[in-house]
Amino acid sequence: MDQVPAQGCWTRRNEDIALDLLKFVAATAGVGRPGAPSTGFVATGAPKPEDQVAQLLELYGRCLRAVEGNSE
């Protein structure tokens, strides 16, 4: 269980909050979203899946630092 009651309310781990923030930012900015379906042709500007994963991992790190109050 990730959530533990504390003084009558639920507390959440920073990692869980950062993940929710990541989901919001990624959905809003379209990060990690695949391009439009094609008819067999690959767009030259389409990001590779490994690049999208790297972007999401970097974004998660930034979200976690923001939640923890670190501005580095």
C-alpha cells in the first residue's frame, strides 16, 4: 500500500505525485504520443520510440524534482 493515513487524511508519496504530474504534462503537451497513423509511409520527422521514452523519463525526473522542491 502506497498510501498511509496520517492524522485523518491520506498522504501520498512524492513519486506518485510526480507521476500524476507527468501524466498531466505529457497529455497536455503531447509528449510520448505517437504520430498520426500513416498508410505505410514513415514521416521523416517522427520521433523514434526510444527517443520518446527518454523524453518521458527526463520529464518524470523534472516533475519529481519540482514536487520535492529542488530546482536543479
